[in-house]
Amino acid sequence: METTKFILDERDLPTHWYNVLPDLPEPLPPLVHPGTKEPLPREGPLPPPLFPDAINKQEFSTESYIEIPDEVQQIYKLWRPSPLHRAYGLEKALNTPAKIFYKNESVSPAGSHKLNTAVPQAYYAKKEGFKRLATETGAGQWGSAMALGAMFFGLECKVYMVKVSYNQKPYRRSMIETWGAKVVASPSEDTEIGRRILAEDPDSPGSLGIAISEACEDAFAHDDTKYSIGSVVNHVLLHQTVIGQEIKKQLEMADAYPDVIFGCVGGGSSFGGMILPFIKDKMGGKDLRLVAVEPEACPTMTKGIYTWDFGDVAGFAPIVRMYTLGHSFVPPPVHAGGLRYHGMSPILCHLHKLGLIEARAEHQVATFKAAVTFARSEGIISAPEPAHAIKAAIDEAIRCRESGEAKTILFLLCGHGHFDMAAYDEYLSGRLTDYEYPEEKVKEALASLPEVPTA
Amino acid sequence: METTKFILDERDLPTHWYNVLPDLPEPLPPLVHPGTKEPLPREGPLPPPLFPDAINKQEFSTESYIEIPDEVQQIYKLWRPSPLHRAYGLEKALNTPAKIFYKNESVSPAGSHKLNTAVPQAYYAKKEGFKRLATETGAGQWGSAMALGAMFFGLECKVYMVKVSYNQKPYRRSMIETWGAKVVASPSEDTEIGRRILAEDPDSPGSLGIAISEACEDAFAHDDTKYSIGSVVNHVLLHQTVIGQEIKKQLEMADAYPDVIFGCVGGGSSFGGMILPFIKDKMGGKDLRLVAVEPEACPTMTKGIYTWDFGDVAGFAPIVRMYTLGHSFVPPPVHAGGLRYHGMSPILCHLHKLGLIEARAEHQVATFKAAVTFARSEGIISAPEPAHAIKAAIDEAIRCRESGEAKTILFLLCGHGHFDMAAYDEYLSGRLTDYEYPEEKVKEALASLPEVPTA
């Protein structure tokens, strides 16, 4: 019988995170101070001191490999190494000569890859003597992962959850509370900025930008508290490289090497964690396509511009050079809430400019159709975000059927859809619709970019 | 660093199911015909021909090991072998010298052990030329597993879902539909008995008994359709023995042997599948306790009587000798919907009468408290059903702390709680309550047992 899963032993768990920064053919553009608009030193630290020291160092590290602390490895072992599956069922359903593999990060207790970075962020905060973490969450994937990460190290955790999601997704909220964290609807009465927004508009539905601002203010206001973030920045991609490192070992077990790799991108951390360990192969001339898949409703890399912009709405975070739709752009409410971000990981944007990775965009209904094809052939219910990668992988496999090529296709299933069944219900009952690219809104948002003298 | 998971290779997947029937020190009591009240031949088949032939044979088989078909093994490999975890986090939280292990069946794509039997039931139906399966579901665990099992073999599947759950648990319903099965609220207009009940009471909330009757009628009425069932009967326990067989190999890897094993019981299939491969050790004099844990609200083994009763409400199914609270007993609406059954697997009842297994009962609030302790130490959110096993395991570990004994404790995590967060929310907000044992209702129900001349 055919092998369907490639499972590494716990002894094969990566012992180091892979840091792509020293391997880049050109260095990343510097960060720019949000106030002075002057470039910041390339060696860091990030202003203001939101993160634990160790995290701040990792953000700018020039070491190629950074050791994963024993305590973090021990917790990773609760669910890692995660399986790599050969998708025989999907191949058969598509009648394709292509070989399809997927890495399954949905097996983490929080249900996604997010826990890979939540655990070390909590570890370093604890190690440096802090008692609390503050963070934001949109749909709740990151907030639940951070709650669990904090719990493992006995830290308090406060999650500012975008109010509209807080009300729409009570089960993600209950999950956060089950793991012992506090969660409030944002804007909240608990911060200065929250109170100010509520005074202006008591019915504000909140936004990720507001929630980030509240979490940062909370961290500034409490000496015992640090801020944590779930995507975009370098250290988060660094932590996620356990994904790609495991994949490389598992593909060896399967005696395979991909022709093309697909992953969804919001802030870019799961895709980055998957593809960065492959980037030296690519730079060495390997015939390998690395494709980021984003929603048509928020097409940062395919339709945004590469420029200097704020990472957050309030302008607390540094200005970065990246693809952006404008920091004031509010994407349409697609179910793939984790992909609704105006910007993108600076590392991924840089790799795109260098021609090392590609990007494509998909419409919502087509991604759910792909997710149902996947569920009906592989049995697993995908989150709406990785459904974008599934859609792209299915298209590629169909092209292989037409051309007769037996390509090797790999995609990342970064999370399950157990808390997204309402979206499946909409799709199955024909109520799900697409959102066109909101061109005018993006134009407006791009009109208010920060002016950076160095740009 | 310490090993936390014991993972078998796919090559170590059991190749046979273990059949306890020929190893029993005394044979199981015969089944009794629901109409004539006469004993049925011990060699089967089950009247009427609800099941595929192969299943009917397995129900009465005298072979100790029954080969798992290749096609079934291939699908098992999507998630099996499932992990055995050493619960270091829980041990630390309880400050106990006990070693705690748990087998994790929540990793199946349907979220529980139920898929272990759904797959072979679909396989045999397909192999014998049938096109459809009909089944019932209460809270939806079994219905979703059967939908997925049917999907793997391209069978149609119709799930009669108890109306109150159909309305309360829309996400389990969406899961069933995502896998391509049809699901209707029961009582439905689709069957004679459904229409009869709706004519009498258009607002009937339904019951598992009614849903079973509708699914059976559907199977009788369609030549291309067989009935499938998710617990209680011998062949379901047989299929679940992959659980216990894997555990034995994994405990060898861990160089451990349990002093006590806990599992929750509703119909008894997950507990049976776990402990039957240990029963010969127990009969051989091994110092090993096998403990079934049930809800105080539906305490079949701890407060029921051992007698002849119908397995279903309508009296379609054979009369069996088992512990029962009376087939007309409707248990209180505890969140552990999978444990709300008036009877119990005849094999487990027989083993209890023979003194080979024990039973205990737990209150709802205490089981959720245990589940939260587990979530906050091991990170996994348990379903309400296995929370009963967790409660018993925690009690045992605390006794070990008090006595200083370093016992080895094993329990079964038969499913995750991703669709039960509303129940966690009730617990965390202090709204969850216990249901006392409904003694008067049970007395009433026990007054209407069938009269069986052989009894």
C-alpha cells in the first residue's frame, strides 16, 4: 500500500530557525522611524521597545541559524513535526498525472501555524521577567494561538479582538478564555485610544488597526507587559521556518522535490516559513516556482505598489518598504479574515522585487469550491485562508492533466476550518459572493502614504 | 529532552481487527427477536437484513482476528496511527508522581474515533453493490464521520439528525454537507414514521430513537441502501480495536504498562476499542483496572439494571441483554450528547458482569472543570464526552499525589471540542449546571421493559 503521510520522529524536529537575512542577495531596505521619518539603524532595535530583547535581536540578526531554546522545542513536540501528506485522493479526483503534497499545520492544538511563533514569543517574554503579553486579533486565529502560547509559560495574556469578530465568532473567543487569557472587544474602554474612539463612535465595529493600537498602548502602559504580533515582521517568519525545514526532510523521505510551491499570504508568515528554507535552492538556479496566493479583494502583491508605508493604521509601528494598498485601506469582509491586511511581510516583498517569488490572486467563491473539492477527496476541512493555496494547486494540477506533465506540486494547509463552517454553509447554499477589487478605495488609501525623504 | 508523543510508522498500523468474542470466558447471551421474543441463533445473522453481509458476519464472528481490507487501511492512513501522548503538562499541573498517557483520536478529519468504523461500514456496503447508506445522528459526531466514510467510497449518505441538534448545531450539519451527504431534521417528512410523528406533533424536537427508526425505515424502503450504526453493537467495537492495538505498541515504545485505563462510555465503542486488546492480559491475572466513565445524568452501568431491553425506542432492533435505564428513558440534555444512551454495548455489559471492567459516573460541571485543567496544561480542547475520562484520570493522579504512588494512568481522548465551545462558554461564565440522576423517570422507563420468556 502507498504511503500517504511522511512523519518525522521528534528527534528530527529542527533545532534551529533559519534566518534568511544574511543570505539575501541585496539587504532589506531599512525601517523608517514613524515620527522623524528618518531611516533606522539596520542592526535594530525596533523603536519603541515593544518586544522582548531577544525578539528584537532576532528581528535584525545576521546569524543564519538561531538555536530554538529547549523549552520551546519541548512544547513544539506537542504537535510537531507536523505531517506532510501525499494527496492521493485529490490527485485521483482531478485525474491528474501531477504529484500533490501538502504540509498540514492544522494539527496544532490552536488549529494553525500561528502557534509556532506564539510559543517562542511567550518564552522570551517570560525569560526576561515579564508577566503579561498584549496582542490583537481579527478573526481569532492569532489571538487563540497567543493565548495558548502564554499559557504554556504561565503568562497573563490580554487579547484585543476586533469587535465585529468578537460578536460574530464567539467560539474563537471561548477558546481564548478556555486557555486562560482575557479577551475584550476592540475598541475597548481599557485603553486611552479605545476610549477616544468609543467617545466619537460608540458603535464602532473596530478594525485590526485599532486593535493593534490598543495592544501597543497596553504594552507601553504596563512595565510588566510586552507586545506580541502574529505575522509580517522578520522574527515571525524566522520562527515559522520550522515548517519549510521539516518539509525538506519529509520530501527526502518521499524521494520528491517540488516544481512549484503554493501558500496563501495575508501578512506572509506561513508562506515565508514554508519557502524561506527553499530560497537558497532557488537562488542557486533550481527550477522551482514559489507562488504566494492572495484574495482578489485584498491583492497586496498583485495590485499594490512597492513603496514606504505604515505597518499599522495609527502609525505606532515603523514605516517599511513593502507592497501596500495603503494603510488606511479597509479590505472587504472576505471570510479569509487572516488575509485582510493592507501590506505584506517586507522580506516577501523584497524577494518578489528580486524576482525570486511570484504572486497571484483568487476570488472567494472559487477558493471555497476548491476547499470543498479538497474536503471531498482528502477529508480535511480547510480554513478559508489556505483554500487560496488549494485553489492554485488544483489549477496547476489541472494544467498538468491537460499537458500531460507529471509535475510535483506542494501547498501549505496552514489551518483547519472548524470555526469557519458558517462560511461553508454560505458557499454550499449558494449565498457566497465575490468581492471585486475595490480600485477606488485603494486609490484613496494610496493618496495618504507617509512622505519619506529617503524613498 | 523528553519524548512527548509516541508515533507509530504507517507500517505499524494494525492489519487486523481483534475480535474478543471467542476469548470471552462465557459466551455473550443471545439476541432476542423483537417480534417473537425468541432467542436468535448465536451465529447470526441479525434480523432484518439491515447491514451488509460482511458486517453481519463480523457481528457474530468466531475468528479472533479479522483482516482489515487494504482499501480501509489505505484510508486509515490519512490520520492513523494516531499519537499516544505522555501528559507531562498535566502531571506537572497536578504535581503528581503518576505517569499519565492519553491516546489522541481527535486527530481524525471528522474529529473523533467514529471514523474508524464509518470507513469499513462504507467499504463493505460499496463492495456488496449498495449505493446509499442511511444513518441517524444526535449531536452530529457520528453523522459527520459517516458522511466522510461514505464519501471516501463514493456512496450517497442520508443522515437523520435529531431536530433539536439540527437547529442547535448548524456547524456539524454544515460539515456533513461539506462532505457531500444529505442531512434532514428528524422527525422528517421523508419517512412514514417521521410523517406519523409530525402529524401528531408538528413541533416534535425529535430523539435518537425516532432518528434510528427513520434511518432503518429508509434502509428497508430502498433496495440500494443499507443502515449504519456508530456504537453499541459488536462489529463497531471490533473496528475500534485499532485504538487499543496501537496503544499496546506505543506503550512498548514508552516502556510503560498502565495500572488503570479510563474511557468514557455512551454506547461503549471507543472504550471497547481501547480496552478489548487488553482483556486477555486482565483475564490472565494482570493487575490492571479498566474503568468506564459515564454521566451521572445517564448512569447506565452504575445505576441501570442488567436485563433484556430494546436497543432502540421503536423496537426495530433486536432485544439484548445489557445494563439499561429503560428504552423509553430520555436522558437530561447534558452537553456530552454522545453519552446519552439508555443502554450499553452488550460486550461491555457482559465484561462488567464478569468482573473484568468497572464503571463510575461523573457530574457535568466537574467534567468541564477537568477539561479546562487539561486544556490549560496540555493545550488540547477536549469534547465533553472524553472530559469524563479526563476527570477520572485527574482524580486518580491526585490520589497518587496523596499516597505517593507513581502509578501509570492511561485515558482516551476520543474527540476534540471544536464544535462544543458554547458549552465551554457556559462553564467559564458559571452558567453550567449539573443534572441529578432522574430516579423517578428511570423507574417509569424500567416499568416498560419487554417481557422475554428466556430471561
